[in-house]
Amino acid sequence: MSLEGRFDEDDGVVRVGDNARQRFYDSRGYGYPLEGNEIALAPVEAAHLLFRGDLAAIVDGDDRLDFQSFVAREPGTDFGVRFLVYADLRSRGFYLSPAAEPWVANPPDADFAVFPRGKGPTDGEIEYPLRVLGERTDVPASALSAGVLAVVDEESEITYFEVGRRDPSGDSATALPERCEAALLADRVVVWEPPLALYEETFYGQPLEGREYDRPTLQCSLLEATYLAEQGAIDLDPATVRERGRDVEGERFDRRLRVYTELRERGVVPKTGYKFGADFRTYATVDSVDDLGHSELLVRVHPADAVFEPRDLALDVRLAHGVRKTMVFALVGDDGIEWWSIERVTP
């Protein structure tokens, strides 16, 4: 027998009585219990039960609403995209609830709490918090949080991204020479007669001679050169090289230099990510340039107050996945650098 629900406008929920608790809450994790066998459903939960035919209608005043008329009212913020994601995850075998009390105790800062397969809201375990947005909804960097981001595009297809903190670290060699002779050119630095280890073991610059060299003359980027000058490894004034970087690149230079410096100090080797549309590609372990493995991360540097378009996130993640790397965003603020990784995921 199909049940009917009553829309409670004051609480923004749909109340269902009779044996609703046993049928919907206890066995399938919908809603939260009220007195007796009555439960309260979020509009998206009620819409899903209407869609499945488990609810016959929702009564709102004098109106008796079926699935079509209930959805047409869009009962709630971003109802359309939230319903699509809710229905998709239910079809994949997940139970999920609105990330709010009293559905979930100590709810995460998200739209939904998704529970592990085979578990529900009473088991006290959340698989991941889930945020939902449409493809035209911007994402402030300050709003990034660990969990899963579900983006619904204009054709109602859903792409899921796993968002998490990243802590880049490595064990590459860090030893540097002292005051090698160098020359500042228009947009790079040439290091004359450096020790072989500067390139072969710590992977700074590119040999001017190409692949065939005995003692390479290195061409270094302004980022590399500024760092080397600050470490006393080349005989150039760090302030002069840094100022040249600002002249060439503008305010982005200082931001990228902070990220470059921190990566080097973490034992990670950053090299240009230009071919991949990123600021850097990184190597966690460099023992020898002759035995160099694949880079692991692509790093994009942004200010801490950056705002992302979901389409740009999708492009970055797709590119990184295509070259077997992980996309990492380095968000540079006054208090330091936050590192976030974003990867496509299939729930």
C-alpha cells in the first residue's frame, strides 16, 4: 500500500505516518523518526519516494501533489541538482541524508552525508561528506573542504570529484654548491661551469649543450635562479633576480616563488608544468637525472581568495588524469600555503 505525506511548511519537511518508520527509516534510511511510527522527510527524500512510487502523493493544503507537480515547485535551495545527485547515489546502492540535524548527529559542512554501502544514519559512520553544485556555480577557494564534490552539468550528467588536503613531500637531494658564476639575461639565468651535481643530482636548469655534455652550462628559470641566489649557490644578488622575475611575470612571480621554495624545502623537485598547462610538475625522488621517473603531481598556484569555475576544475583534473598525475592546487595566502588535491572519482 502506498502512503501519502503531508508537507509541513514551517519545518520544511514532509511528514509521513502509518508504518512509515519501519518501511522507510528503519529499513532504507530515509528521514528521521518523530513520535510513534511517523517520520519526517527532507523534500529531496520525499521526491525520491514519489519517483519510486513508494509515496502516492504529498498533500500541501488543498493540493495533492504527484512527483511531477512536487518537483515543479522546486521545494528547497538548488533542489533540481540535489535531487539528481541524491537519486544517482541511491541507484548506486548508497544511503545518504541531508548533512543537518536531526538527520545526522554532528553533521559535516556539506549538502549530504553519504554512508558506507550497507550502512545508514544509525550506524554512526559517514563514508564522505558531499557537496552538490551546478556547472555554472563558482567555487571560492576558501570553501574547499575534504570530501566529494558532485557537479551537475547542463545536460544533467554528474561528475564526482574527490577533494582532499595534500602534503607534498619528497627525499630528493638538497646539497648546493657555493657562489657559482652566473649571468642574468632578459628572462633567465645562465650558470657557468657549475658542478655536475647541480643538474644531475638536484635537477636545476637545463644544459645549454643539450643531451651531450661533459660539464654542462645551465640555463635556469628566474624562479630557480632566485632560489639558488637566496641559498648562496650562484653569485647573483637575490633581490636583483627577484625584481627581474617581477618585471617579467608580474605579481604572480612572488606567489609562484613561495610555492617553489616550499616544495624544494620539502625535498620535492618542481620543474615547469608548461606542457601540461600547470605551474609545476613535481618529482618526489630524484636520485639521478639519468634515471628520472615520471613526475607525480601537477601544481597550479592560486591566491587564497581565488574563485574556481567547475568547468576549469574539470579541465585541470581531466588533463592530469590523462597524463597519470594528480592535480594539486597551491593556495597562497598571508598565513601560508594550503595544498588541495582534486581527482575524479566514481562512487
